[in-house]
Amino acid sequence: MSQLSWPALSFREQQWFHRDPMSSRRATRRNTGTFRAAVVPHIRDLTPSVSAELQAATVRMSDRLRDFDRESRHLDSLPFAAILLRGESVSSSQIENITVRARKLSLATLGVSSAPNANLVARNVRAMQAALAASDHLTTESILAMHRELTEGIPGDSGMLRREWVWIAGESPVTADHVGPHWDDLPDLMRDLVAFMDRRDIDPLVQAAIAHAQFEIIHPFTDGNGRTGRALVSSLLRARGVTQHVTVPLSSGLLHGKSRYVEALTDYRSGTLESIVSCFVSACESALASTAILHADVAAFHREVLASRQRVTRSLRAIADLCCAEPAFTGRMVEDLAHVSKPTAYRTVQELVERGLLREENAKVSGSTVWTAPRILRALDDFAERAGRRASE
């Protein structure tokens, strides 16, 4: 059945008594009473339909994403996939107001003790990697694995469907903007969502936008729903063959138009598809434009490293590739470079430090020296700053 309109949420009334011992009597009264919990419709057998104009735009954008993915595999022979994965993780976390500079994030991914936000975003990188690994076979279990990577080290229900009420905004379900469905409904709703994502008769970008919005109204976890849901988009686009080699940092585009993104999710709950699909098309447009600048910055650094010697040796190229993919790296990673002797690799790193292209950090990982590539870190910070600038809406 084709759906120009989409089934809106219905609601089931529930009772809530506010038990926060720190609340005043007035706050307790305000947050005690009846609330409306979402009853989420099944979508596995529904075929979405959007306006002809928007459908044409999604087809064009899906083609552009495929072209970008194909071209990125060969762009200056750069290891660009790792950089884009990091950019997506930072932007997705920024949407949740979790911000971190690229240097702290890069050090956190090595295990260097860092700020809490850096560790949170480092977990987001691992969740993205789990999402891409699961793209061949998306299941409830693989989604739980993404969440487990995202929330590792957090006590409670990491990688588990929630067993309590969750809500968006407000101090309680009574004053919230949205209350997720009852936890007894979650296994069935997740199976329904997975079945929808398994479909191959829907435009991939339309399917990704709807799957993400459906995941957000299900809100299956007590925390990390937004970041897990955006990782799911990358997994689905890869499963559909739109992106096979790199991750388009779609979250950077969603962040650029954050208020529009929030409004689109609200519209979806009311049964309107156009807003979320249009939002995703615009987010892709913004992400591709910003990614082109990021690529130019990374490529310029890569060329400068190769130009630091009269002859481009195997060792120099290996180090150049390493610091573009991993802007913070250890001596152990240098030693693991294929077909490069350890003394030669260390000598190459030291030469680049002396030229100011690399920096030796005052940190050790398991006794191993740590270096960073400041130019790559600055390029990533600039990428995050561009995403964080709100579009005029």
C-alpha cells in the first residue's frame, strides 16, 4: 500500500507520580498525573510516497552520494574513509550538545586519559564502526551491538532495550513533548523496523530518513538513541549500496539545520513524511559541500608531507597515509606499518616533527610515544565549526 500520508502516532494514557526527592511540592504536583505514551504504528508493509518533486530530489541525491563514494575511493589515494568516519561521529555528538576538539578526541581513541566528552565521542566512533560492520545483516541484535559500543563503561542497560519510560524534553512524562512506547512493545517494534529496513523496493534515502525517524519515536534505549539512530542511517545506506567505501557525514548537515531536523521529527510523529525526507536531502547537500573542503585540507597536508623530501620513499608515503587516517598515532602503530623497517619509519617521523608537520605529544600509551598531525586536527575542527554554524532558517 502506497502512503502519501503516513500513519500518525496514537496514544495510551498512563499514570505517573513524581518521586524526585529534590523537587519542590509545586514541581511534584506539576509533574504528577496522566501522561500520553506513544503507540507506534507498524511500517514494515507500508510503501512511502512523497511528492514528485521531492522524489526526483532524493533520486538525484542518492546518485550524487554514489558518485561521491566512488570518487572518494580514489581521491589522491588518501585514506579518507577514516577521516569521514571521525567527522560523522563528532557531528552526531554535537547534535546532542557533546562537543570535543579533534586533538582530545584523537588522543582519547588511543586510550590517553582525557575529558569525559572526548571519551563519549570516541565511543561514538566505535559505534559507527559497529554500524558499518553490521550493514550486511541488520538485526535487532546488531543495533544492540551499536548501542553497546556507544555506551561502553556506562553502568545499567548498555546494549539492552529499556525497561522504563523515556521522554523528550520536560521534567517528567507528564510535562514531556514526547513519551516513548511501553517497553513491552519494543521487541515487536524493533522487528518491524528491521523488516522495513530489509526492503529493497524503496528509494534508499527515503528509506533511511523514515527508518531513522521511526527509530527515534520508538526510543528503545534510556540514553544514546539519537547517536545510535544516526549510526543506523550510515549502516542502511551501506546496506543499500549507496555508500560502500566511505561514510558521508550526514550528521554535519543535520547539525547545520538542527531546528529543521527537530521539527521534521515532530512532523513525522504527526504522520507527515515530506519534512524528514526533505531534511535528509538538504543535510546531504550541506555535508557534501563541507566534506569537499575537508578533503582539500587533508589533501594539501598529504602533498606537503610528500614534498618534504626530494624523493618520495615508501616510508614517507606510509607515514603520510597513517597521519591522514589517524591524526594521533603511537610508536607501535609506526612499527606496524607494512613493508617499512622500524628504524626508517621512526627516522621519517622525526624528520616530519623537525619540519613542524608532526608534533610529539607529552603522553604515552603503554610506554609508546604519541604523535599528532596538527594540520589534520585543525581541518577536523574547521569541519566541525562549519557544521555548527546554523543555517539561516
